[in-house]
Amino acid sequence: MKIAIGSDHAGLPLKETLKIYLESQLIPFEDFGTFTSESCDYPRTAELVSKAILSGQFDRGILICGTGIGMSITANKFPGIRAVACSEPYSAILARRHNNANVLCMGARVVAGGLATLITEDWLNASFEGERHQRRLDMITRIEQRNLLPNIETRSEETAEEPADDSEVDHD
């Protein structure tokens, strides 16, 4: 299993804690940023991690921002990504078992390092149960496909090449 991990400025210290845990468990990962405490935009990191998973180079992802919510919303814009924001282990376990969640999102302002490590460990160790849950995931996939906008590939390529002008966005 190979993990893509990323954070915004608010999630940077918690990301570093989780990287230590991943290293201790010999779980390979790649850090997609951010690398400084300077204010940054979480959607950019969520996009990088989501695309890395969809490319097949990574099996799962971990995203950390202030609450985990913004990262989760952004990651879930990518068909095939099933991101979940968790603040306790039980939801993380069921997100894997029942929803086959492939991205775990957490909030550094919500969970401390010890709890985040437990959530991560339980999420990584849980397995998708399939059967009736697979039927439901197949339904979600069909809903995703029915609601794709036309020319989505073209728009994705344009976004990757030319980032949106976010100069008027509040970066805090």
C-alpha cells in the first residue's frame, strides 16, 4: 500500500506527525505539500493527492486542513475518489468497511496527534467488506457518471495547466 499525503498550512504539523507514524509502520508515502507554514489554498493540495490516487500510483490518500471538511469537499469532486472527514476511529473504520473510502481527511484544529494516529491506523487496517456495500458503491458510481459535466477532461487539463486566479481569495 502506498499513501499520498498532503495538507494546507493549518494541517502541516499534524501531517508531520502522521508521516512519522507511516515511517514507523514502514508504509510508503509521498508528501504532496504544503511544506511551510505560509498560508496556502487547500484545494490545490487536495487536487494533487486525488489525481495521484486516480493515476494508480497511490492506493490511498490522507489530507489534513483545519477541519478536514474543505479537503473532503474538494477531493470528492473527482470521480472515483471517496473522501471522508473523520474525527474519531469508528467512522474511519466504517468508511473503509462500508464505503471503501480511499481518502481520509482530518482537521488539525479538531483532532490532536495521538487521536489522528489512531484514526489513521484504524482506517489503514480496515478492509472493504464488499457484497451489499459494493452494490451501493456501484450505485454511487452510476450517479457520478450520470452527473458528469460535458468535456470534463478538457476542463481538468485546463485547470492543471492554468490555475484559477485566486488573488481575491482570503487565504486564512
